Amino acid sequence: MQIAETLNEGLKRAFLLTIPAKDIEAMVEAEVKKVAPQIRMPGFRPGKVPANLIRKMHGPALQQDALNSAIQEGVSKLVADNKLRPAMQPSVELGEDYAPGKDAEIKVALEILPDVPTPNIEGIKLERLTVEPDESAVDEHVAALVSQQKSFEDAKATHKAVTGDLVVMDYLGKTGGEPFDGGKGDDMSVEIGTGRLIPGFEDQLVGVKAGDKKQIHVTFPDDYNVAYLKGREATFDLVIKKVQTAKTAIADDDFAKTLGLENLEQLRGLFKGQVEQELNGLTRTYMKRKLLDHLSETHDFPVPPSMVEAEFDQIWRQLEHEAGHEADPEAARVEMENDRDDYHRIAERRVRLGLLLSEIGQAVGIEITQNEMNMLVNQAAQQYDPKDRERFVEYLRNEPMAQAQLRAPMYEDKVVDYLFSKAEITDRVSTKSELESLIETEEGHVHGPGCGHDHGHDDTPKAKKSAALKKAKVQPDSERPAPKAKKGKPAVESAAVIEGTLVTEESGGSALVEEVVVDKPKKKATTQKKS
């Protein structure tokens, strides 16, 4: 096989691979020997079918398999021999004039990961804003829980039902004066105002008393889930069994015991711990943002445009999804378009920070242990139905990239913790509102690579807080879970960090070419790694 470099420009590389016809033919022979024991043909014993007949029957398929294998091996060898670290899956194109029996010319184009300069982590200064949990915050949590624990008690016989009351009734539904299937029931409980029943039903319960008999008139919605009732008028004959009023729970020891706790103090202690955890999370988020700001401002190096575009596409899809749920989707999309350049800078920043954190982690020997990986796998598997969990675990076992992306958030946190340990940290007592306000302000801040500003100068504008951005909370850093690996996507989703390098050390780079899409004129042939 011959390899000729045809492009070396920045992070872009291109090569022309020439695979001799004799090498492909040798691989065809190997395929014939491989499949021969499984071939069955009348008149021949199993495994004794002549090679020429196998070629006659399965020649095109064997030729394609051999070509695919040759390309796969060629691209893997190209990556390994040239010590390349592809940023994305290489583009592989088979020459237009290829035909069986001829040499195969393969055009390979890719972007490589940059050589990240030695990170400068000395002299980092950070401010840690801490907030002491106060009793009022605990009171709010307790009050919210109490309000959710609604119970009902029988009202007086003369009480007329109002919104919020519970009505217990027997009912018989009719259309055209005739009962319909599923229209009869006993002791049905309905809380007036919940909107649980068809429109107009609950409103007509207002004013009923225990013992009343009442007929109400309704119209089934056009989108009702029973076809023959859609849009039809109906009556319901009701017998009101009882009316109950809501009983407000009281935050006391008895209430805590209904939740399986010993007393109210234990309940408050649980909420206090939750409040502390929330506040600690805010403190860490702010510190991490400032840390990443510092790294972004003090490190500048080129990043692969393809990785930036992949990251930008992910941001844009997220924003489009959120815009679709806005009151005015078109207005939200217009704001998005106005801020497109800002989001592109956010994508570039994410990619650069991901590469930088990866370099730091590799330099100091940070890794994810097997026990930690097992924990991550178990946590991820819980998101699936029990019957699908085993298949998910098996998928992870066979997909190095998916494993790497699962490790990414924990690995990043470990790198951040290491940097915190090296930083000079000063503490300042703050308030929750101040901390939240600072984090909100930073969410929209976009730093230009290498601008070296001192917050008095910024050569990139701040991202506007559009409606879609506010909801999606697109952040300029890598603070979000790594998504599942997908064909044609980058080795990682840019800023999600993988230990060592973005291409895992154990793969030697070959993981990126386990599946190669070969572009041919007017059609595509896909080669897949053999099992």
C-alpha cells in the first residue's frame, strides 16, 4: 500500500492511499477460505465446495467485503503510522474509476487535534462565595411539602360544593338518550377544578350537596380518545354520595410521622441538608465558571473547525427545540439568528476548554477507576426499562467511544477539583440571591480566545438573553452531560473531557475508524469493523 500526503494545512490533512489489486485479491482469497466451511451446495460435502464455484456464487459480495477490509486496514494504518489524532471521523472516498481487478485509490481527509501547549495553572486566584442556610429556606421547603399533602374530610350535609372540594358520585352517561359503553360508574371521586374530566363537567358540580340528584350536559371534545364519542353531546345523571372539603395539613410531629420520620425536627434536618447541598452547588458552579474563564483567557491555540461546527450544531438543535416551546416560536428564532455568532464563539470556547482540561488531566495522571466506571454504568442503566438494561450495558461494553463519553463528566469534575486544589482561594460570605445573580450574569458571557481582557475590555459581545437561551441555559463552558455517541459525530462532544486525550490511549486512534463511510459517485458503500 502506498500513502501520499496531499494536504498539510493547519489542522487539516489529506492523503491518497493506493491499495494494489493483488492485495485486494489476496483478501478475497482469505474471504473464500473463511466462508468455505459454511457453504452448502448440492453434490458436494459440507466444506468441500470448490473455490471457483464459491467465487461464482458469491464473488461480488466477497469482492466488496475484501475492499472494505482493505480500506479499513489502510485507514487504520495511515492513522497509526503518522501518529494522527483525528478530531472527527475521517472522510474516506473511493476513486471514481475503481473496478475489480484494478488498484484502489482512496482519498482520506481529516482534521487532527492540535498540540495543546503546556497548561499554565500557576497563580490561579479564585473567590469562593459561601451562603449559610437559613431557617426561612427550610420553612419554605416544609411549607411546600405540607401543601402537597392534601387530605379531605366529610362536609356538613348542607354544604354546597365549591372549587377545591371533592365530590363522590354515581353516574350514568347517555348520548341520544341511550347509555353508552363505559358511561356508568359508582363512587367516582372528582376534585372540582383539577380539569381531570371533559370540559364543562366539573364546573356543573359547583353547588351540589350530599344526596342531590343532578343531570348535567356536556359535549365530548373532537380529539376524545373514544372515536364514536368525538364531538357528540351527552348527558350524565348523577347521584351525589358526599361532598368533602380539603383539610390543610399542619407541620408537626404527627405530619412527619406520616412520612415515616420520627418527628418534625428530623424532617427539617433533611431539608436543611438539601438546602446546604443546593447552596454548595451554586458555590461550585460560580467557582468553576471563574476557573474556566481564567483558563480561556490565558490559553489560546487553534481548534479543529469540524469539532466547533459539531458543537455549534448541538447548541443550535437545543435552542431550536426550546424555541419551539416558546409562546412566540418565530420571535425566539429571530433572536437566535441575531445571536448566531455569539453561540458560535461559545462552541469554540467549549471545544478549546475540553482539549485543555483533557491535557491537564493527562499530565497529572487523573483517571476514572473501574469501580467508578461500574457506578456510572449502573446509574446510566437505570434510565432504561429493566428489559433493556442488559442490552445497554452490552452496548457500552463494545463501544469505547460511548464508554468515554460516560466517563467524561466525572473526569472533568476531577480535573476541576485538582485545579481548585492548586488555586489560591479566598472566602467571602454571600447571599443566595447575589450568587444566583452572578451565575445568571455569567451564563450569557462569551470570551474571545486569547483576548486577555480584564473585564473592562472584551473583544466579543455578550450573548443576549433571548427567550430560548434563558430556557436552554446554553453556557459557554462544558457544564453539561456528555450525550450518547453517534455515528459521524466527534470522538467526544467537544468539551466533554476524556482521560488522556480525546482519542483514548487504548484505542491508539483506531476507534475513530472502526466504521468508515466510503463516498462514491451517486452512492455510498459502508464498511464496518469485523467482529
